[in-house]
Amino acid sequence: MQNIFAFSFKSKRVGYLITDTIIITFIFLIPALSHLTSIPFYLFEPMRLAAIFCIINTNRTNSLVIAFILPFCSFMISSHPEFIKGIVMSLELIINVALFYSLNKMLKNKFFIMLLSIIFAKLFYYASKISLLSLGLLKGSLFATPLWIQVVIIILLSIYAAIFFKNKEEIRINDNSL
């Protein structure tokens, strides 16, 4: 008798589902971990980290879906960010992912591609935030996370992407030579 519930763990869809589950659980736990440890984990841009993790480990479509839903999952779980800020954050992450894949078709240097995609996404975010603050639709300051921390995060994530994609390429080359 054939088992209708059998599936291969080598399937990309299963891998993406596992990755997405881990990422959403990670985002779900950030507020609790911050409260338990008094460490402001949100300063380390967990949603961007999750989106970049998806870029590296899944595909474009999955990365875009995760970029879209993460701020809304966070809003439903912890009421943060504010809904309108969540929309802007979602668009920022989508721009980050889409720009990475677009630049990836034109350029080879993964560090530079990731760096540019994050910087342009942040420029969109801050331009939107300035507009929302000036219209009174958003409260707070322009920079919730100190600029120096953002620069360090951008550089570290770009290095991470460059190293990972270099290793991924070396593995592909070695697999082809066997």
C-alpha cells in the first residue's frame, strides 16, 4: 500500500517551508527574548537578517513573500511596528530583495550587490519615514536605531552574503568536477 503522506526531505519546497518556519518563529521570539534578556535585539535588524537569510537559502519568490509578511507577523504578535510603519518596512524589505536579484543579473560582486540593495532600500525607508513623520501619520524619531549600528549591520550582512555565495559557488564548481 502506498503511503500518501510520504514526501522527500530533499524537496526544495520542504526546505523552504522549514526555512520559513524557522524565520517566522525567530521573528515571533524576538520581543520575548528582548524582554527576558533586556537586550534590544531589534537593533540588529532581525527582519532584514531574515530576508537576507532567505535570499541566500531559498529563491526569489520565497524571499519576496517573507519580506512582505514579516512586518505584519511582527505587528500581529507584538503590535510593533505600527501598522503604517509595517507597510513601509515591508516595502523596504521587498525593495532589498528585488534589487538584490536585479543587480545579481548585472554584477558579480555579491558584497557590492548586497551593500547596494540594502542602502537603496534604506534610502526608500527613510524618505518614506520623513514623509510620514512630517504628515503626522507616524510618531517618534527618524532614527530609532543609531546610524553607526546600521552601518555595521549593513557591512556584516554584505560580508556574510559574499562569503556564503563564494562558498556556494565553490561547492557547485567542485560538484561539477566530480
